[in-house]
Amino acid sequence: MMYMGLALGMLFFAVPRLDLRSGLTLPTVFGVVWVLFALMIVAAHLYELIGVDEQKKQELSRVKKMKSWQLEQLVLGRRKLMQFKK
């Protein structure tokens, strides 16, 4: 939260001071790139705060458990088949 607040504060402080309307000059290109990077930082923090990773982790955990269970069932089934062959 603190880093996202700092990034937003930087944006609010710096955007009015950046020269973004003087055509295709070096200061304009710098300003646009700087704003894009700052927005990417804010987006990354929002992504983390929303918890999209938590949902993905839970889904992956569920898939891993299912695969483990399937493998266990396969191994147990083969053991049963081997016991009948003896």
C-alpha cells in the first residue's frame, strides 16, 4: 500500500510539471515514458492488492492435488492388478 501510494504521489506531483505537449521532442518522449513506467508500477501494485495471484495459487494447488490423487489411484490400481497375477 505504501509503495503504491508513493507511486501515485509521484504521478500527481510530476505530471503537471512534465512537458508533454511540445511535439516530438526529447523532453516529451522522456515524460511519456516516465508516466508509462509509473503507471505500470501502480498497475503491478493493484494486481498484487486485488489478489489475483492468490486465486491462481489456489487453482494450481487444486490441480496438483487432483493429479496427485490420479497418480495414487493409478499406482494402487496397478498394485491390485499385480496382486491378482501372483
